Amino acid sequence: MTPNAPPARRAAEESPEARAALVSVGCSILLPDGHPPTEVRARPEFFHDLQLDRIVDAVIAGREEYHLAPLFHTPLDDRDAISYRQEIMQEMETEVLRQVVGEFADRMRTMRQRKPDAAKRLYPLEAQRWFLASAEAYVDAVLSLSDGLAFGTRTSRGLRRFCSHITAYVASNAFRALVADIRSLTTALGALRFSLLIRDLTITVGADVSRGDYSLTIARAFEKFRHGHVKDYHYGFKGLAGMNQVESEIVSRVALLYPEPFAALARFSDVHRQFVDPLIARFDREIQFYLAMLNHVERLRRAGLAFCYPSLAERDTQIVARDTFDLALAETMGARAADIVRNAFELRGPERVFVVTGPNQGGKTTFARMVGQLHYLAALGCPVPGREARLLLCDHVFAVFERQEDPTNLRGKLEDDLLRLRDVLRRATSRSLIIINEIFTSTTLEDALFLGRAALRSILELDGLCVFVTFLDELAAPNAKIVSMVATVEARDPTIRTFKIERRSANGLAYALAIAEKHHVTDQWLARRLGR
């Protein structure tokens, strides 16, 4: 190893154990230097309420082999780390680059498929040949990726760093020896020729006696009988599980005829037992985080929905999003995603709390989920729904949604709401996002109003970011820190929801009365129909 070689080159020429240690401390395309990788396997407690579980399941569908869910369970709390991911995500939007990485992933998948096959084979020579085929697929994957990444200038820090590594790795003695051994072996094995003499139940394996290709002689002899289109009677053998005993015995006799290539094949399996570089393996998995998210985003973009890369601040005087939407709803609507109603929100100066009121089924809960989804996806370094977004870099996201009463515990629904809210307020900070959705519905109007005001006071004292969905218009009373948002209806027909959530004063309209009037079930209509 050259003493003055660059660090990446020196690391590439070290032992596999040293490279594995290097992987454990960094060199990730998910995190910059100084951020040891951590992964949370359990879904965060708020995932179901914000329907982030449905979003993540849709994003990673078809990529189960990479175990990506923990990557989506682990948000970042550092702006530089988020910018690191955004840089890679934006660069990966280039179609050519995605194609290069996609082809690499396909070859690595082939490698993994062949490698377990080698371990499952009943016959040693067959297992050794499958191992060689697995290594061959790996080398093809690495060389194609190296060539593809070298074409053009990489703009993101993460991909630039990985390019340095793979360039050094391809030039390393270990990789060059692997390539040389594979080429030498495949050439030697491909050049083997032998003959089979089958008589009754006996097969005799012998050296090739160069009798020529009888198939060409037969083809020329029958050529004069060819008239017009001729049916192809070739039969393809597909999906064979492996060699049978007869084939294994034949190969073992061929190995006796040509001991040197097969001895080299056995040595290859021993010398290159761990031929996959740990950093290449890590890249193979981590790049799927970007591919999975971008493929999902691209599908929705084709439906006419906008996405952007948000700016983030730990403490900001302005939170804003334009033309945004609930990503879980877009997934549910599928081909009709373009019909989704887009919304906007903004907090300026001291404003910290959205109080959302309006009629039932008017989009209030969807709006609350949307705000939570945007902040969480932003903390992952992902693009978010909308044309513009400036968001808070949250330390935690909390959701307190209405729960059905649980008959297995001795607490009432109201008590359960209060205990969950108390736990959230104890854990939250001024950098937390708290989403409260229509709790206190199990008590009287007077008590709900008292409890709602008390909860708002605690949140305002905390100075955290909050979305408070409520049926109580009184909670949207004017306050320097509170912004009233209202789910609107059609001006000419209050029974029709627009699903637009607008910044306006709560108007306290009796939407239920409008619906009752439309369907002729008000007191007046009932009295008329009953003949009073």
C-alpha cells in the first residue's frame, strides 16, 4: 500500500475487517461525517394518526429486501444533515443518474440471488461455479456504477464522497485481483471441451477429440428440403433448480480430465469468500431510500401535483407552505390525485398556533395531518408536497387524536384524553410540533371549552408550534399567537364542502342547520310533514 495514497485509497486497500470498521463510523450517503448512523425499527407513535404509516408503506413497496422502513422512522434534527440528503435527492432527480444507479441495483440483486444459490447447492463443484457467477455479477455492478458516476460532475457532497471511494476501490489491489481471477477462471472454464459416449446405462466422459460440429453438417444436408417458413423446434430449458446426480457425476469426471481449472475454482471460493466491499453494500441499500422516495414523488408529479425542497429553521418568524396537500390522501386517490384540493398556511411573527374550526367532514383533520406530514418528511430530507415550503425543524412531533373508548382499561374517554395531553405537554419543547384533533368531545360544551382554553394556555406558554382542530369556535378568539383557520363551504349552498382551509375568523355558522334544511328535517319541516 502506498504511504502517501489518499485516505479513501488507503481504506480501499486495507483488509475487509478494516473497511467494515470504516463503515461502522461513517461513510454513508444518508449522513455526513460526524453523524453515526442510527435506525429506529419501531414506528413512531404518531405515525398512524398522521397516516405516515400508509405513506411509508406505499413508498417502500416492492423494495422489501432492503429493509428501508427504519430509515423512514428516523428523522434528523440537524440542518446540515438534512441539507446533505436534500443535495443527493435533488441530484438523483436526474434521469440518467437514476438509470445508472438502477442498473447497479439490478446487478447487485442478481449477485445476491446467485450467492445464496451457491450455498444451497448439493454438489460442491456446482456451488463453486455459482459463487463465481455471483462474484462476476458483483464486479459488473461495481464497474458499471463507477463508469456511470464518472460521467458528469457530481454536485452533492454525499455522491462526491462516494465517487472518491469507488474510484479508489476499483483501482485497489484487492479489486483488481478479484477481476483478474474472475476473468481468468471464466476463460479457462469456457474453453473446456469434452465428449460423452452414452451406451445403454453407461456414460463415458472423455477428452474432446475434435470431430467437428455435426450440427452444421446435418443442417447443410437438410437445407435442400427447406421451403418457406420453417417452424422452430428448439426447446429452451428454463427455471431448472440445479444439477441432478447424473450431471454432477459428469462434471466430476470433467474435473478429473482438467484438474487445474477446477482447482483454481476451489481456490477462488476460499480466497474471495468475502468479496463484497462493505461500503458498496451500504450504498446499495442506502441509495434505495432516495430511489423509493423519488419514484413515489415522480408518479404524483405526473398526476399534476407539485413537490418542493423546504427550507428549515430551528426557530423562525415565518412558517409557510403553498399549494400543499395530504400525501396519504393523494395515495388513496391514485389516478384521481390531480383532483385533490390544495391548501396553504402561514405563521408570521409571534404566531405559533393554528386553531382550525368549521363543519364536520370539511377537511380539518386532513389539514392537521398535512401539516404534520410536511414537517416529518422535511426532517427526513425528502421533498414535500407543495410549490413552496418554509418549515420548523422540529425536535419532536406529537399527535393527540380522538380515540375510541377502550373497554379494557378503567379510564373514561375524557380521562384518557387528558392523560395523553399531559404526557405530550411534559415532553414537548418550543421546537416541537403538537397536533391536537377534536379531543374533549365526550364532555359537556362548557367543560370542553374550559379544558380547551387550559390546553391552549399551556401550549402558548410553551411557545411550541401547534395545530388545534376543534368544534369550539370560541378557542379561535383573537390572540397575537393564534391564527384562526376555517374549513369553508360553498357560499350558495352551505351543505357543500370546498375542503379549502382559509385564514379567517371563526364565523360560528350552524352548518348542521343548513344540512337539516336541505333534507327537510328541521323542526318546521317535520311539523309540516306531521300535519301540525
